[in-house]
Amino acid sequence: MGDFASIYNHFLEGGRVPVFDGAIGTMLQRYPELKAVHFGEELNLSHPKLVQEIHRAYFEAGADFITTNTFSANRLRLSKAGLGERVEEINIRAVELARAATEGKSYVAGSIGPIGSLMTPLGSLTFSEAEKAFMEQAQALQRGGADLIIIETMAHPREIKAAIAAVRNKTTLPLIASMTFSAQGRTIYGTSPKTATNLLESLGVDVIGANCSVGPWELLEVAEVYHRSTKLPILIEPNAGQPRLVHGRTVYDVGPEEFAQAMNKMLELGIDIIGSCCGSDPSYTRKLRELAMGFTPQERSWSHLPQISSRTKVVSLEEALQHWDDVPEIVVRGGIHELRAASQGEAPLIVLNLRGMKAGEMEEFERAFLQAQILTDKPFGFRVANAIILERCLQATEGIPLVILEPEDKGELQEMERLVNRYGGVIVKIQAGFT
């Protein structure tokens, strides 16, 4: 794990809130010669001076963090533009351009965005495929010399889990993870800010964020929930309002002055890091830098209480154990046939017993489990007999599950604990003689 605390302490000592840069895509729209370019990341190779010019403009406007032009630079997305074999080259060059633009005076954040395909069961993208693509990109960003990684604009809980696991497995860099919420205060998959907080904390990120999709006023409620739910530093990067199409060009309805007014509310609330997203330009960053000078960062903690969660609901470990006698336990061999009945009760979670499960039965179980999480808002617990089964369960879970380990699991305990640390979970170890 990288040391974000030392970066954050730099701003604590300086007595002001740090500022991220703004949109790259909005800036690219201003160059008529790029109308034929459909994939912005290829500009790192074809138009490096232009990309560097944009970074330089944000740096001169006061950005402390410059985000690389690599949002879509994973193999699966680059392949659609015939650039799949140039993942490493594009990501490394992007870091170099950001570094050169600021003469080493700002932190360079390597940007990782969504794969661009739907995850199973709604689409065909598997967890393993996503994790592999994110690993490759994260490694390239570290090789290029990024100071930290920012996973951003994520909506699906399993996709951001895959991205975080990839970064943690293949790099030593500090990590920001940012999700995107609709005007209704949830992601398009139903994840609430509170469950997002528990998911990201449990996966060991250094900073929790929210960005894109909506303007600053709409993100204020998300920021309030974040602030109540975590001790980690919080980054908020709204769009410049809502997009509109005017004479064939996308414009946004919140200007720099109004944007700064809304972000002032964020800082009064206690948000630690601010920036802007789609529709913004260096004029927004300049206003945010002026604003940041009047606010001092808060002391933050990189620890949290163990909680389990589904995509939409958080349950404390204390509550789960208090109601343990009421918790239904379903013995699973393939499908999950008793789930509907188990979902109706008042118990805070549902335990799935897979101790008799064989590796060959996991594909059927995984399909059933992915569908099951759509039917209930309750978190899940797992009793498993080996690490192979546990890994598939953790990858398929949209939230943070309870993992129940028995005395006879001692031989695989270390590997199971490693998997829980990688993919998220709360371990409960059963003592001998206790059921």
C-alpha cells in the first residue's frame, strides 16, 4: 500500500485544502483539428504537445494533482480503436506528459476508468477479465512514474472491486477510488453512498471519492453521507452542472462562479479534497484554488469498524452477531433454491453454506448468486471449506460479505485471509465446539 498519509500531511502542514484538476475531454473539444479523433488517449502518442498544453493550463491555474489522459487506456477499451497492443506505451507516455507539464511540482495521478462493458449478469464482462485489464494498466502507470492511482467514474460495485484489487495486487501506489452517482443519490446499479463507503474502506483505499454524472449541488447530499460514514479523506469532483446540446456542441449550465459557491458548501461540510469533472476547464480550477486557501484540511484516520454490506445495505458486525440465532443458513449445491423465503425474514443477513461445494459446481452457483443479489438487499455470509471456493464467492459479491472460518480450516487459513484482504470481507473464526 502506498503512503497517501505523507501526501495529505503536506497539505495539513501547508494549511490549505488540496485541489485536483478538471476535465480533459472538455478541453479537447476546443481543438477543431481533433474532430476526427474518436479516442482521446491516442493523443498521448499522436499529439503529445497538445495533451501537455492542457495539463500545463491546469497546473498554472493552481491544480495540486494532475490526472493523466488514461481514463479509457485499458486493453479491452483500447482494442476497440485498434490500440490494444499499445497499453503500456500509452499509459507510460501519459504519465511523462503530465510530469513534464508541471516540472515535477504537482502530484501525478494515474487515471483508471471503467472497462466500458457491462459486468455479468447484465453483460458478458467477467470479474477476472476486468481485473486482468486493470492490472495491466495499473502496472504501466506505476512504471511511468505516477505518484498515485485514481480509479474514477465507477458505478458497478464489482467493477470497482476488480479495479482496486488489481491496483493493490500489482502496484505499491496510494489509491483514490471514486464512484459516480445519479441525481437520485445512488449509482445506476443502486449502490448508495453509505454502502459505497463501506465497500471502498473495506478494500483498503486511501481516499474515497465521488465524481461526474451530476453537478455540485446534486452531489452535496452524497458528500454529506460520505462525511458521516468514513474517517478517510474525501474527494469530490462534480460536473459543471447538466450537459445540453447547443448548435451541435455539448455545454454545461454551471459556470465557475456558481461552481465555486457550491464547492464552498462542500468545504464547510468538511470535504478534504476538491476538483471538477466534465464541462470544467482551468477557470474552474482557478476558482477552486482561491477557495481552498480559506480552508484547512482535517486530521484523518486510515481505520474503520468492521461492517458487512450488500449493494444497498450496511450491517455492523455487532448487529449481525446479536441476531445470529435468527440468521437463515442455506446449504448450497449449485443453485440457491431457498433464497426467496430467506429474504423475507427480519434477520440482518443470509449465510450460504458451501462447505460441500465442489469446484466444478461453482459456475452454476456463481450465475445463481449474481441473480440472487438482485432479489434481496441483505448482505451475505459464507461458510466455505477451501480458498478456491472462497475466491469465487468474494469476486461475485457486490458488497462486503461475512466469512465464517471453522477450526478445521486451519491449513488454508493464511490463504483465505489473503483473499479476504484482497477482495473484501469480515472474518469470523468459529471456536471448536461452537456451531
